[in-house]
Amino acid sequence: MTQTAISKAMTTIAQAEQRLGLSRTEDEQFFLEWQVGLPELSQVDLSELQTMRRRYLYHRTEDYLLEGAVTLLLVSPLLTIAGFYDPPFRMKAETSVQLSPMKF
């Protein structure tokens, strides 16, 4: 039985682009099926999305982009734009847990 292992992991998008010959596309015709039947966005929405996109592309190229950073850069602003912080929606955070050592 032959076993193989990955010895050179890719840990950033920049590494994947370089090693696999990938490139980002700006072609608006790319994945048209994701664009059919959507409502038109306002100029304010388009401007906010462009700002978020620019920030994301800046931060993601050189190093790891961890979950907290993605939440700050993209998720929270998108939820704000979509109105998910306003009624009738309620936000719940994770409950904290405190562990105490037991004495025997």
C-alpha cells in the first residue's frame, strides 16, 4: 500500500495563486447564475460593498485571515447593511463558561 503526505502546505491565498497559477477575475460575466433575478443595489450599497471588497483584498493577500478578522471586515458590515441587527431580529452571543478546579 502506498502512502502519500502533503509536505508543502499552502497557508495563504497568495501562495495558492502563485503555486497553482490562479488569478482573480474582475469579469462581471463570471458565474452569471449567481446574478439572475436579484434586486438592484443602490449607489450607497454599491459603495459600501466596494469598500468592504477593497479592505478584504488588502488584508487577505499577505497572511492568514482568521475568523475574527473576516467577521470584522465582512460579516458584521453585511449584517448591518441587510438590517439583521434591527427588529424583528435579535442577536445572541455565545454564553461564557467558567471552569473552577475542584478541591478533593
